[in-house]
Amino acid sequence: MSENKDPHVAQSGTSVESVKFVYDFTEGNKDLRDLLGGKGANLAEMTNLGLPVPPGFTITTEACKVYLDSGEEPAALRDEVSAHLDALEATMGKKLGQADDPLLVSVRSGAKFSMPGMMDTVLNIGLSDRSVQGLAEQAGDDRFAWDSYRRLIQMFGKTVLGVDGELFEDALEAAKAAKKVTDDTELEAADLKKLVTKFKKIVKTEAGRDFPQDPREQMDLAIKAVFDSWNGERAKLYRRQERIPHDLGTAVNVCSMVFGNLGPDSGTGVAFTRDPASGHQGVYGDYLQNAQGEDVVAGIRNTVPLAELESIDKKSYDQLMRIMETLENHYKDLCDIEFTIERGQLWMLQTRVGKRTAGAAFRIATQLVDQGLIDEAEALTRVNGAQLAQLMFPRFDEDAKVAQVGRGIAASPGAAVGKAVFDSYTAVKWSRSGEKVILIRRETNPDDLDGMIAAEGILTSRGGKTSHAAVVARGMGKTCVCGAEELEVDTKRRRMTVPGGHVVEEGDVVSIDGSTGKVYLGEVPVVPSPVVEYFEGRMHPGADDADELVEAVHRMMAFADRKRRLRVRANADNAEDALRARRFGAQGIGLCRTEHMFLGDRRELVERLILADTEAEREESLKGLLPLQKRDFVELFEAMDGLPVTIRLLDPPLHEFLPDITELSVRVALAESRQEPHENELRLLQAVHRLHEQNPMLGLRGVRLGLVIPGLFTMQVRAIAEAAAERRAAKADPRAEIMIPLVGTVQELEIVREEADKVIAEVEAATGTALKLAIGTMIELPRAALTAGQIAEAAEFFSFGTNDLTQTVWGFSRDDVEASFFTAYLEKGIFGVSPFETIDKDGVGSLVKLAAQAGRATRPDLKLGVCGEHGGDPESVHFFHEVGLDYVSCSPFRIPVARLEAGRAAVTSTGSDHR
């Protein structure tokens, strides 16, 4: 590979051979996640803490990046791996895959951000036809050795050699059927030996080669497979879903094997230092005797609660509890722990900051503050706006009379309703057709990821809180119920049988409650979330579970409000929305769209304005609209008394106020055929044709309307001024701001401003009231952003209209492109996320930053805000904080999200994380 492709050369000027690519577990620490991945960094940290971690080493993410860049491993990597393998063999007193008492290792992925089940793992590397005998003799257990060997061939065949995993599963099921048993633990050594022979034949047939007998070849191929899995389809899909950068690469952890499948005094499990579903403290997790770790997360066998380990193996249980306390105090957060017990000896295989539900995140953050482990600023980094939005979703009405047909483990909360589907392909297909679906499986695996994303919720009949379905669903904020054992799921016949014999066919509606684990037939009605009731002022912190959550949310919002610099306003067009926004914590209105006031019973007046042929007709229409507009603004100022209200003058093209051209043409044609009077319809049709534009969103709209239609903007300004004067006469405090839309040059703004100032002066003189109405503009065109310094000479504030700015910067219409090609762009990775959802920092964001700087250079006291949908997007809020805006404005429902994220932005400098 050429030197200029080497990431190390660009950073340090050194050759790739001089970079260290392999670290022993004793050499790293938890702060090296970028280099060692989360798993490797935490294995090193636990080793440093003196916890029982099997010896091993980590191949860095930099090695992976070199491999993915060039298609070849770094030249120095093999020698480094050999040196660390030699050291590991010396520590363990045995060699990899030796015939008698072999050293076996696992090869596991480990990216910076947790990607559960998305990349590859291979256990028991080093087993072969020769060493399996040595393992059996060393363990004194033939069954264990052959079970381990069949697992290696199965995992290696699927992961490394690309063999269809169903072939191995079918062979295993056939072996159990021949033995007339239902559990693989009931197969004996002789059965497993036959299964190994069958598995090797599958590998030979499907992969075109024999299963490798050289242990070092097994390890090297497995390492490459883990590197390759970074760019596997499911891994890429997961990263897009979780918005994890695609250029991070994965580390590879090579760890000496410890065995949980050595009999009843062995086992494997997953533990949480707090309940990841609720946040409550206690003993949470799953344990499975006589099993390896993959059995737990795959959900193939149902586990027992972790608390039962105390009666199974009290010594290991007590040690595990002490370690869990050590880790939580050390990481100062909920820890997710994987462990194995090998004949009574506890081993720690992984720890990480655990994924949690939205409710658990808020509870845990406040608990840790109360325990003195973290402060308020740190607590704000432990929650995010997306989680808060989840908590505001409706929940099922517990008093509804619906048929409950089962109950599983409440793995990830929420109220999900949809049509039953039994495979990932159907879930995606139906979802794209607009159907809401519930994905039902016996257990999920990483290949189900696209279906899990498409579904409203996931239901499985196997697995627990640590199964693949549960972990991934919690990470995505997706409703999930696992381990509903009484439900018989038949994926081949696409049906589920519930207690009592009722059959749920594909397409039947089911409802699942991820907070209780309950499963219902049909659609369950929903009620408002207690968190929304809290923001509405209808619920106050108390003692029951819902109120406990409200208390946690209340405290976190108070933290955020104390820390944030950005103010949060609402997009609201009427008094009702304004009052609701105020209850949600809005500090004013950042966007009142006056066009919404021109609809309904005023449409006739607007039509007369558009159809006016003379100045007198136009003035008559405007005179009719004036008192109606004034009443609108009086109500709005009353609702937001004492807070700023930014009113945008009329913005959309006039054709939007006229009937649809097709509908109008039909009405005219019918009237003509019936020889009925149709003069007004004909005038409207002529007006529609006259106003027709090929691209109306880039045509006669915004400030252009105010300049072309005399009196339109001045009528609106007069209505605002008179409404403000009326409220001042009532001893109130209206704070109106007049915003001119779609300005592209300062001259447009100067002309409109001159007319507005004249009208305001007239109202002040007539009422004897000083109004002090601020006049500013929207920055929603690239030219406005590029000439912001000039525009600021005539503007007292800027409000960035990022919806239109995104359209004009990218050159596409939101209404058209989201349905036509955005899906393809997201799938191909051109977009990590829609630029209408999260601001495009490199393009649109650069213009926002440029305009903000230029505007303030001209007018240092220039007020800066944003009123596009990005104002309520968590990641965008961080960007607006960083570029120095004064406020964001969003829909009322998003106000709490924006408040929280504004607080988070104030205590962090790098924006939202990916967790």
C-alpha cells in the first residue's frame, strides 16, 4: 500500500510499520476507546482494577482501518500478533490448539460504540480433530469437548466462510429430533461427534474447502472476518440507524477461552448494575447453566433470573455482586457485564456502560446525582432529547377492555400496535407500503435488524432482557417484549398460537406493551403520557412509578434550564398553541405564520384580494382583513404577554389560497354544461392560470408579494401595531417583532421597512403609545446569508429559516425528494440522516455561521434565532449553540426536547453522543 493512504503518515509522518497495532490487556485503559474499541478498552480497565479477566490482547482500530483502506493487513501486524500470542501461551502454560490440553481463544469484535450482535465473534478457536481429544481429556468430559468443537465449526462456517447458518441449525434440529429431545444439552458426546462430522461436510460442500485444522489459520481468518464485518450490511444499517460514523473501524479482541459449558457448576450470564428497563437498583440480569455466552444473547434457551445464581453458586454470586458494585462506582454509571463461571471460578468477559430505556436514563441520572457520584452537568450528558421525546409518546389505557393473550419480559417500553408479521422482509415491505407492523419471532438475530427498524415493536417467545432483541430494541428506543413463552410462534406457517388455541395469522392486529410485557389481541387505545401531563401542568411529582419518572424528568429539566444559554421559543400561529407552548416552557414565539390566519372563514376575503382589478377593490378587501388580523394578534399577545412574539408577514405563493386547479376546472365545466351562472368560478380559474408558476416556491412569494401587491404588508403591519397598542392600553406587555420573509437583498428589506416604519408611526400618533416594534428578516436564501453584513444594516434580528435554506442550498424540493430518492440516499450512505431532519453542518450550517458572524460584525446587538424544524432537533440545537445563536424556535411538543438539548449543549462542546 502506498504511504499516502496510511492514516498514520498523514498524522505523524511515520511509516505504518512504526505504529503499535496490538496491545495486551495489561497495557490499555478505558480512555482508549478510539484505539482499542469499547470492549478492548474496558477489558484493559478491568484488568487494571485487578478483576478476574482471562488474559488476552487487542488488535487496534487503526489496523482495521489500514486493512479496510488497502485490502491488506499492515505488514507488521502478523509479527505483533505472534509476539502477543507467544506471551499469552507463556502466561497460560499451553499452546494454541496443541494436541494435549490445548489453549483455545475467542476472537471478538469491539468498536468504539457498542453495536450489539452487528459484527462477528468466533469462540473456541484452536479446536481441531486432534486437539478436541486433548480438551476432552483435560476437562474429563467428552461431551463438553465435542459440544465446543461443533460450536466452533458452526460459528466459523457462518462467520468466516459465509455458510448459511440455517444449514447448521437444521442439522442440529435433526440431531435433537433423532434423539427425541428438545434441548441441545440433552445431546450426548456420541451425538455431538456425529454432528461435528455433519457440520464439516456442510462446510466442505458450501464453502468449497475443508474446515481448517491449523489453529493459527483459524485465528488469522477469524481476525480478517471481524475486520470485514465492519462493512457488513447489518453493521452499516445499524450505524446509519444509530448515526455512528462509518470511518471508525473495529478493534479485535483475542481472549483465552473460559468455559461455561462444563456442566452444572459452570454457566454464563449477563448482569446489569441497575435495571436497564426501569433504572431501579437491584439484582438484574440473566444466567444460564452449562452454556456459552452466545446462548444467552441469542435467546435460544430461556435463562433464569440472575438472583437465582445465589442458590446455584453462592460463592460466585457474592463475588459478582462485589465486582458489580466496584464497576458501577468506578464508571459512575449503569454497567452491563458479561461473565462466565467455569467450574466455580468467576471470570469477567466484558463490561460497558449499559444501554437503557429512556425512563431508566432519567431515573439513573438523578439517582447518581443523589449518590454524589456525578454532578448536574454530568447528569445532563447521560440523557438526551430523543429519550425525552420517547417519554412523551402516548401509552396504553390500562382500563381498556381488550383481550390479553400473553405476557413476556418488559424489555423496552412503549405502546406499539401493528399487524403481525413473522419475518424481516415482510416487515420492511409492509412498512414501506404505509402499514404499521409488529415483528414476531421466536428470537431475533442480527439479520433481523432491518425488520426491527421497520417495525413499531418486536415480540419474541424466547430470550430475556439481555437477548439480542432486547438489547438492540433498547438501543433504538423501540418497544419490545421478549420471552413470552406461552405464545407458540411458527414462522414457517406465519402464525402465532396463543393460550386457549386462538391463532394469530399474519396481518392480524396485535398490541404489545413494553413497559409491562403484556400482549393483546387487536388495537388497544392509548392515553397521554404522564410526562406530557406534567408539562401540561396536570401532573406533579409524587410517589408512584409514573410520578417517580415525572420527578426525574422535572429535575433534569431544571438542571438544563439552569445551565443553558440558548432560549427556546415556539412556532405557534394562534392563542391556543401559544398557551400550550408557554406551559411547555416556551420563552416566546419565534415564528407566527400569518398565512394560517388567512384560511377558513377568511378565504373569501383573500380571494377577493387576489381577484381585485382596481385599487378600490384591493383596498376594500384589505380593509375587511384588517380587523380580523388585529384580533388574531391581540389574542396572541395576550397569550404570550411579556414574551417576544415574532410575526412573519405573508410568505407563501398566492395560488395556495385559491381552489385546486383541477377541482375548479371541473366546477366550471359542469356549470357550463348545465348553463348555470359561474362568473366567480371562471374569474377564479383565470386567476389560478394567471398565478401559475413552474416552481412557485421560487417565485412570487415572501417579500416579493409585499412589493408587488400594494397595501398587503402595510395592512399586516398596521394590524400588529394596533393590536400591540390595544394591549398596552390594557396595561399589558406585548413584545411584537415583525419579520420580513424571503429577503435576498438589502434593498428589498429597506423598502418594506420604510413603509412599515411609516405605518407604525401613524399608529403611535393615533394612539399616543410608544410601540418599539423590532423589524428583522428571515435568512432563508443563500444570497441573504452571503450578504448578511449588508442586510443587517436594515434588520434588528435575523431568524434562520432552515427549511427553505436547506431546499435552496441543496437545490431540491422537500415535498418531492423525500418520497422519491431520500431512501436510496440514506441506504447508500450519501446522507447519514435527512438534511431536513438534522442540519447539514458542512453546507447549510456553514451559511448560518457565516451569516451570523457577518451580521454581528455590522450590528453587534443583532438578535439571532432559528425557526425551521431544525430548532427542535437535538443534534442541530448543539450546532446552533456553538455558532452563537440566541434562541431556537420549534413546535410546542418539541420545546422540552430543545430545552434539554440546550442545557446539554452548554455543558458539552462536542455535541450529542451516539448512545
